[in-house]
Amino acid sequence: MNAVLERQREVNPEEIREKIRQCICLELLVALLDEDKLLTGPMHTGWIFAQFMDAVIQTIRDDLAAMKEDLQSHGVEILSVTLDAFGRTVKFAIGGQVYEQRYLNESFREECDELLRMRLGLK
């Protein structure tokens, strides 16, 4: 049997929903850090903080790329992400079967804070 089809049959949609949520959270965290990095400019030591932020952002981007590769290896394709004031709706396909999942912004705020604390060794 084809290895890709075998992996697709083993995939649990709930696990995929969780991985997609984690990807969205990492993407959001990168965007927030990129925005916050602009605030380091007026600081006397802003260039040091900007380098530090760049290193943290790159680590998160590397993790995000690995997570997306893992999803693709399981035959998952993210079809669309629609944003609104309260959250995101993601359409994704697993082996031709299309799913839709809604994620609320409030849960991302808390998770982004937690992820950043962990990255910085503050927890």
C-alpha cells in the first residue's frame, strides 16, 4: 500500500486540529514579537534587545517550519485561514476529506504568553 495513504489513515483529525492550533499560535507569536521588536529602537541598548528578539523569533520560526513539515508528511493540507475579530476559522484537508475548525483569539493570547515564557526560561 502507498506509504502516504497509510499515514493518512493513521491520522486522527483531533490531533491534527491541535497541531494546526499550535501552528497558528506560533505564527501569531512571531507576528507579535516582530511588532514588539520595533519598540526596542528608542532604547539605549535597543540593538541588543533586537538581536535577542531576532534569535527568539528564528527559533520559533524553525519550530513552526518543522511542525508544518510534520503536518504535510501526514497528508494534511491547510486550505484557508479566515480571520475575524474573535478568532480564526481554518479549513484543512486530510486525504481529500475537508474539515473546518474555529479557534478563538482568547486562547491564543494565553498560549502565546506561555510559549514566550518557556522560550525565555521564565517558567
